[in-house]
Amino acid sequence: MEKIPEDAMMLLSFVNLKLRDYYKDIDEMCEDLGVCKDKIIEKLSSIDYEYDEGLNRFV
């Protein structure tokens, strides 16, 4: 299990980098890193970002 940032803005940057460079989608990333998809989505929605499947990033 990889440590992910607690701060929402740092998490946004971390997640979008991982999605852009290493993973085909959020499910693959969460499974590989051992993190909860729902927690990431909830944290990033608190700063008005949503996962866009077509772009494979939070916007």
C-alpha cells in the first residue's frame, strides 16, 4: 500500500500524475496502490474535482 497525500490539492496532483503516466483508469490505480477509490473521489469532490473517465483524470 502506497502512502498517498492527505492534502486534497496534493492528492489531486499525485492522482492525476499517476493516472496520466502509469494507469489506464482509476480502478487499476487504486487496486495497484491498495487505496480506496471512494475515499479519493470523496476527498477530491470536496475541492470540486470529479473523475472524467474519457480523460482518465480529475477535472
